Amino acid sequence: MNVVIPGSAQVLAGSRRLGRWGLASTLVFWAVALVTVALALFWRTPLFDVATNVVALTAVQIFLVYYAVLWLVLTLDTLRLIRIIRTAPSARGLLAGVMVLLLVATVGPAAWGAYLSGVQHGLLNSLFTSQQAAAAPVDGRYNILLLGGDAGSDRTGLRPDSISVASIDAETGATTIVGIPRNLYNAPFSEGSPLYGAYPDGYTCGDDCLVSYLYTYGEEHPDLYPDAEAKGSNPGVEAMRDAVEGVTGLTLQYYVLIDMQGFVDLIDALGGITVDNTEGRLPINGGVDANGQPTNVDGWIEPGVQKLDGYHALWYARARHGSDDYHRMARQREVQQALLTQFQPATVLTKFQSVASAGAQTVDTDIPQGALTAFVELALKAKDQQVTDLEIVPPTYSNVYPDYTVIHADVAAATAVAPAG
């Protein structure tokens, strides 16, 4: 009875005051559990609100800790009441063992739930630090700047190795990823951009003015974006945001910067990803000799469908030898799409500590906590849809003399909200 209805044993044979307290708490617990199950089946939004709100998570954690401790007290008191010492010696071990198993089965889930609530609380506070109000969709879409940062030992500071925009339909979750080559020239700026004064005709200074260099330029000129930190961003990101808005013609509400080295842990935590390597053998590390042949290679990613852990997924996304920047962009987009579509909620839940830890160390973003409920719902919708892709790369588009009027028109067509029905 203690297992099924904690507190009932005390009402019948022990401290009725403790028993009544246990019964009342049990009724509250089961009522909350039933409401949670009903919401999970029929209306998940309130659950997402709780999971993305630090105050609500604190309340959940306190309640679960309280109930786990209460259940432990009631179980130990029940052991006292049944007077196990008066049973036959051969039965004492069995009874004690069964009670321990029942204790784990009852107290364990409540304690585990409290632990997960604490992990989620820490993730929200460490990752989603922006205090801005949630932005509204623009023309029915959320447009998020995605930057893959690579601060390798051969580079001064961080430089975006991957630049793209995820444009998400605010109703359906249908997603279009617009890929921008890092060696794009002449990125334009609107008149409202702090960079417009220095570059009214675009970022036009030859090989020293590729679009990816703007991150470093912004970091070297923080006075251009004095409010960046207050917005949960930094000057480098804001310079990239202005450039990508000029390139695509889209308004970018948020950014996500992923450390390409750190995402190894994230993919490992999610159990790996599956890709289809259509390029042929791709080298891990190494270079090429005078004849263009690979040298000092540490291994290979073979052609065909491959299940990759984090280390191999990183090299699949960044391998250069025997390929070019545009094929590499396509592979990076494939990795992004795999992360979006292949994660399983059950995997995330069972490995939540690892996923949360990897995410906090790997990702920077200005998405505020107030926007998370909408984005969780959109992510679940997007997972069931085909992700479309528009790559602003040669030969369709020139990276040296880009026609931004054509690019804007093609991006607008690719990200147009489909008519209802």
C-alpha cells in the first residue's frame, strides 16, 4: 500500500498525522502527473513553457525533491511498522530486498526528474542569456543567422567557416537554409548599418574584404556596436548580421554561433549522425604534396552512407583536400540538416546531461528564453518536413561579382510562405 498510495500505511498503523500529510501530497503528485500526461498528449505548449522558464523549473525541482524525500521517509517508516525483525529469518532478506527495489522504483523517478530540472535550469541560464523581448516573425518567418566558428591554432581569433541563414515558417516549421560562401566579395550594407559609413558601396577592398572577415573587423571595431553585449551578442556577430542581411535581403532576428571544434561533443551526445558521402574518399587532417596528392593523412571518410561520431562528422564538414569550398559548404549543410532532422527526443532525454553540457560549451546565441517555447514547437514540426536549400555559390552566382538584385529575388522566392491550404 505504501508503494501504491504513500501515506496509507501510516494512516492504518502508524502516525495518522504523517499519513494524512503523505496522502495529501500523493494526491497532489498524481493530479500533477495526470495533468502532465494529458497535456503531453493533447496540448504540449504549457509543458514547453515550464521547460523553458527558470522560475517554473525551480518550482518543479523543489516539488520533486520534496516528494522524493517524503516518499523516502514514508517507506522507511513503513519498514519500521511491518517489524521485519519478527518475520522468519529466511524471509527477512527477501522483504528487505523487495523494499529496496520498490524504493528505487518510486523515489528514483522523482529524484531523477528533480535532477533533470536542475540540468535544464542551468542550461537556460548559461546559454540563453539575452534579456530582449521575443521578436515577431517577419513576413511569416523567423530568420536565424547560423555561423560555424573555427578558432584553430593556425588562425588569429575566430573566423566563420560556415555562414548560412535558417529561414523557418512561423506556422508550419518548414525550413529553408540559405548558404553563403565565406569568400563572397562586395557584401552590401543598408544605410542604417554602422558599416555603411565606411563602406557605402559594399565591402569592396578586394581579397582583404571577404564576407567572413567581417567577424574579425567587428571585433576590432567594437565602437561600431556599443550595444552588442546588452543584446546578448558581440560586435563580430553584429557585423556579420549586417552583411548577411545585405546579401540575402532578409531581416535576421537571431543568431546561433557554433564552435566547430566543440560540436564534436554535441554530436557524440546525440549518438552520432548519418550522412551520404557522394564525393569520394575524404581525408582527415593532412595536406597535399607538390603533385597534389594527399600527405600526412590520419584517416579517411569513405564514400556512401556513413554513421559518423562527432570527430568524423567534424572532418566530414571541414575536409578541404581533394575538394573545394563549395562542396565543403554542401557537406556542412548536410551536417546541419542531419542535426535538425535525425535527433530523437528519447535520445535527448536519456542523454540530457551530456547534451546540455555540450550545448552550453558549443553554442552562443541571442535567442531569449521568452522565445524558446515557440522554437521548440517549430523544431518538432521542422523535424517532420523536408529541409530545402539555396546555395549562393558558383556557377549559378558569382562570388567575385555577385548580382545582389538577383540574389535577393531568388532568396525571396525560396523563403516565400506557402499559401494556406
